[in-house]
Amino acid sequence: MPKKYNIIFESKEDIYGTIPRADDWVHYSGTLTVKDGGKYPVILDLNFVPPHPFAFNMPEKHMVKATSISDAYSKIARFFYKYGIVFK
């Protein structure tokens, strides 16, 4: 039976990025959760806030599991880069 870890920090986060070619913004809202143990103690669960950019649709939901808060935001920057978006 897996051990249940306690939540030591939780906050609401707003993540923004820009699309340089279209001068458009992308907005995700989510919850950052930090637990006191486990392989990936930091979880950032994101939900897309409409409207979608003109050229393409972004995923409605995205979850990032990471070892630290810095690692979680670097994964968000890579996720945005995959779609041609600059993390702000």
C-alpha cells in the first residue's frame, strides 16, 4: 500500500505566455501543490483559460510533476516552447 504524503504548500497560479508571431497571449490557471515526500513532490495542475489563440488549439488540461518548483516551471517553459509560445 503506497504511503500517503502530506501537503505542505498549496497555491493558485496564473501562467502566461505570448505567441511572438501573432502578438497573442495564452493563459493557464492552476494549482501548485508541494508534498513532503515521494518521487515527484511538486505537482502543477493547469487548466486553459479561453479564448484559444488564432492559429491552433492548446490542450485544455496539463499536469506537470516535478522534483522541485524550479523544475516544474522549466517543464512549463518547455511545454510552451513546443507550441511556439514564449513563457512570461
